[in-house]
Amino acid sequence: MRAGDRYAAQNRRARHDYLIEDTLEAGLVLHGSEVKVLRQGQASIAEAYANESGGELFLVNANIPEYSAATHFSHQPRRPRKLLLHRKEMNKLLGAIRRDGMTLVPLSIYFNARGRAKVELGLAHGKRKADRRQAEKERDWQRDKARIMRGRG
């Protein structure tokens, strides 16, 4: 994500539940009413993931609600949305998903400087309960350390 980009939706739980090993940017195939809803910031990608179907990647379970001002040309809120990637990137991701049992998790949907909707995907492993506890312990220690250093300064 660059300086001119604007978030439409974020998945804040992803970095807590998954160990993100790599991130990449992909385009989205959207209908007009979906773009309008994204610009209003009403989308949710908390339960979403990317899945393969017919040699292509799709964003599954992302909730983009219906546009209230649309008449009869509205969209389905949870339909699978095609992800636009270069073939080399797609083959790398599909190999990691099949071979290593990794998951593709959307981290955020945003508009780039040209006004195109993009999704930031993370190639991730699920964290175990002990890993989550260790990360929380480390975060607490960093917070306490900063508090102590501020008190001495």
C-alpha cells in the first residue's frame, strides 16, 4: 500500500490469527454498485479468504452489502469475486496453498492512486494457541518497557 491509497475495508484479526509470511497486491473484478459501497467503506472482510476454482483465484465470503440507491441492478453481497494476478504470481500462490497447506487471507481492500480497487493478500499459516500467547506476552513486555523508559527520561 502506498501513500495515496485509501482503505475501504481492513481485516484487523488476520495478523492476530495468522502468521503472515508474504504479502502481495491483487486486483478485483467488481460490479458498479460494489465499487460505490466500497467507496462508502461498508465492506467487511473479517471472514474472507481466497480460494482456487478452475485454475483461478477468487475472494470468497467477503461481505459487500447491497447499494441502497441501486434499483434492480444490484449485486449479491457474498458472491465470489475474481482476483486479478499475473500468471507467475498465481502459480506461486497455488503451489504454496497445495504444497504447504497455507492460506490466502485478505488483509485490506483499498483504492490506489488511480482509483482502482485492490486487495492486499497475505500468504499465511494459522497460529496455534501457544503462538498467540507468546505474541501477546511479547507485546505486553514491549509496552511495559516503553512505559519504564518514559518514566526514567
